Amino acid sequence: MAELTVTILYTRIVRWVFVGLAAYILTRCILSLVRSKNPAEVWAYMRITTYEPAEGGFFNVVSDMSVPVTHWENVIGRAKSCDIRAEDSALSRNHGLLMRGTNGTWTYRDLGSKNGTYLEDLKISKEKEMGPPIKLEYGDVLRAGLTEFTLMPISVEEKNNNMAMRRSDTKVMEAGPTLAALTLFQILTVFQLWIAMGPEYLEQIIISIGGLCVLMWVYTGVLRAAGRTGFEMECIAFFLSTLSLAVVASSAPAALFKQAAAIAMGVVVMFVMCVVLRNLEISKAFRWLLFAVSAALLAANLAWGTIGFGAKNWIEIGGYTFQPSELVKVAFVWIGAASLDELFQKKNLWVFMAFSAYCLGCLGIMGDFGTAIIFFVTFLIISFLRSGDFSKLFLISGAAAAAGFMVIRFKPYVAQRFATWGNAWDPELVNAAGYQQTRTMSAAASGGLAGVGAGNGWLEQVAAADTDMVFGMLIEEWGLIIAVLAVLSIVTLAFFAVRSIMAGRSTYYTIAACGAMSMFVFQTMLNVFGCVDLMPFTGVTFPFVSNGGTSMIVSWALLAFVKSADTREKASLAVKGGAKR
């Protein structure tokens, strides 16, 4: 009796300690990302000299100025939206592109301008079509219309000043206190699960959560030794992964080692992707391999996939199952991203649209309509970032809506989910189609602000409680405060990705970051709002938290795209730091 009283007292006290630690960890990470700046970087200067015709065949100088080149990719023309703009009616609105390679070389491409472009006296443009890239050296003069553009280097002194300004603008969170608080959170979680579940699974719990603790300290230590300083995103992911292990320990303790291994694999995949993404040319070339692999994976899923939870989206090999559609998420973002010169090539957009149609078609045949919705929303966002054309997106959305109505008409179980939406408590549905949602909302209501304690909930007895309904399990066992903070963490990553657009080195990185975060945000919305009956229940996971090895690995992989858009000084492994940039 005394032992029972001690365990109850421990849970009552420690659940509020969990709330305090979670608030401290996530508030530090969130505030650091919200307050941080992506510093503007000056890579070169462009001297712009505009002339007007004068008597006797001479020309007078109308304007002569130098403007900083602050991106790797710059549009030259007379439109107000151009990065390098000249008031010259002989220029096309979007005349050409000035682009910097990863190795520091500059190239120029004419965009099929009306009057063409000349390098010194040599015409380098083609009639009404995009010309080939022409290498530029500092001091080379481009003539377009009545304007000369001269590429000028920045001085050594200015380069040093720019580096100093980047360092002063870069504000990052000190990782030590956050990791220490997270370590304490993990230790208390082990004790809480031991008290709630007994000693039967204690070994698995200690090894899994202890292994994650060691992993996050080793990861941070190695990158700190390499001069990296920004770990807010990883700390958020490590915290959410800790919650994932606690959820798995409570609902399926036999799968703890598998989930812990998936987290470790995810960290490795993110690290490798960050290294690859450092080189823009390699990143772009890598897409074609991903294109082929993704097409093959989805085709294999259609041919040999097994049905799980109503959808044929699983493949089993040697006793292990995985979801190809989850892996294709990474390829979808990678293929959808594009550098600025590719945005002016219509065939490039058509390739992405064809790939998107193939993915959506395969997902529709599989019956995985939750994932199909996520892909479609991501497609719309990437397409808008690539084209800026709302009209086409409206047409595509209209066609998709028509297809959606057809699905509802001919797929009874999908229609049933829509019929349940907003009516889960209907007496005829509460123990049928609304069973999972009503139990999830009941369990969440019992959790209150601080939860009943990890391992003490009952929702884990309901099917898919640790995957598709995991938000309800979070509220029940960890409380509303921690569950809401987990959602705010995902929203903060999205905010950081969107804000990086203005300071991005390349549209490739900003489109990839926004595409990845659109998946995160919409997937979180479907999971959270589906659990509480504010949206139709679609059966998708909560990033980093839900039980599932493939989902966990893909969550870490998608985080690499957001890291690649972080241009703060030495804050991201995906961005070369210091003078090497």
C-alpha cells in the first residue's frame, strides 16, 4: 500500500515537472528560431550603365550605378520584380539570369529576350528561346538593350565585413542547457514508464531512451567540434522523438527497439542529405535517380503491396514492413524543387506535374487517400512557388475536387469517413464509424493540462492510437500543454522555412524547405483535427511522434530540407560556413 502511494505521488508531481521541462525546451527552441535572422549575403556587385541615343550617332549616359548581388540566382530586366533592374525600354521585362555556382563561378543565360544579349560584341542569345549558360568572369561586360552590366567582385575588406555582419546577425540558441533539460526529461520518463508498466519492459525502455540520449549528445558534440552552432531544429526533433518512444513504450513496448533504430537511421539520413545538399549541382543531378527509384517503389507497391488499415500501401520483406509512399515524400520534394533557371523552362514544370500525377494516381489505386491529400497540397504549394500562377492552380484544384467527389461516390469507406465528419457522437456512429474518434476525444478530455502520466492511459487499447490517433494519446498521457507545444514546434519550423525565402541562396533550397514544411504542417493538421473530429479522419501520422519506422526516418529526412534553407553563419551543416562559402 505504501509503495502504491509513493508511485501515485511520483506521477502526480513529475507530470508537472514534465510540463515545465517541455515548456523550457521548446520555448527556447521556438523563440530562437522566431527571433533569428537569415542574414543577407553580398556575393558580388553589378555596375549598371544605361545610355540614350544622342545626335551624331553618339550615346549619353543616363544612369551609372552599382548594386549588390545578394542571391546566387538573379533575374535581370526592367520589371519591378527583377533582382537586377534597369530603366531601359529596350530591355525585356525578364531579360536574363545571372547565376552563381557552388564553386563560386558565375554564368549568364538569356531568357529569349526581344533584343538579345551581347558579351562584349559577341551575341550570346537565341531567338525567342532560352540561351545556353555562358560563363562570366569579373570585369566582363554584358550589353542588353541600351544598358551595360559589368560584374564586379567584392573587396577582401568588404568580404571580411560581410562575414562579420553575418556573425553579428546570427543568433543561435546555446544547445547545452536545452540538451541538459531534455536529458532530465528522458531520465524522468524512464522512471515514469517503469512505475506505470512495471519491470517487464524496463530493459527495452532504458536502452531505447538511453540510446536516444547518447545519440543526441554525440550528434551535437561532433557538429560542435566541426564549428556548427545551430541546433534548434534538431532539439525539437529529439524532443518529439522522445515522446514517440514514450508512446511506443506505452502502446507497443515490443516495438521499442525498432522505433529507436528508426530514429538513429533518420538522424544518419538527415546528416547525409545535408552533406549532399551543400552542392547545388549534385543535388539537382540526384533528382533523376530519385525519380526512377520512386516510380519503381510505387509500381512495386501496386504489384506486391499488402493491405493495412484499409490501404494497400505496405510492402513486406523478410518479416519487415515499410511504406513506399512515405519514402516517396522525400523524392517528391527533391524533384519538385528547382533553381531559378529551371523555373523559366516550361518542360521542367511539366515533368514535375507528370510525376505528381503518377504519384497521386498510384496512391489513389492503393486507397491511401490521406497521403494523397498531403501530396496534392504539397504539389499546389510547390507549383505556386515555381510559377506564381494562381489561375492554373484553381483549374487543377477544380479537377482534383471533381476527382474527390468521384472517389467519395465509388469508395464507400471514404464516403463513410466524410459522413462521420462532425457526427462522431451520433448514437448510430459512436460505436461504429465514430468509435476511434469518440474514444480519442474521451481519453484526451481525461488528460487535462498535465496528463495522467506516461503508461497510465487507456487509449492505447484502441486501434491506431499510437499512429493515426496519437494526438489524443499525447493529450491523455502528457497533457494538453505538451501536446499543444508539440504542434507549435511544427508550426515554428514552417514559419522559419517561409521566412527563409527572402534570404535564400537559391530558389532550389527555399522551394524544398517550403515543400517539406507543407507536408509537415498539413500532415499535422490532418492528424490533430482528425482526432478531434474537426476534419475527416484520414489516417495519417504526426511527424516525429507517431509509431512507425518509415514515418520516423522520413520526418528526419524532410528536416534536412529545412536545414538547407538556414543561411545563418555556421548554423547549418547543409551550408558551408565562413570564408569557404
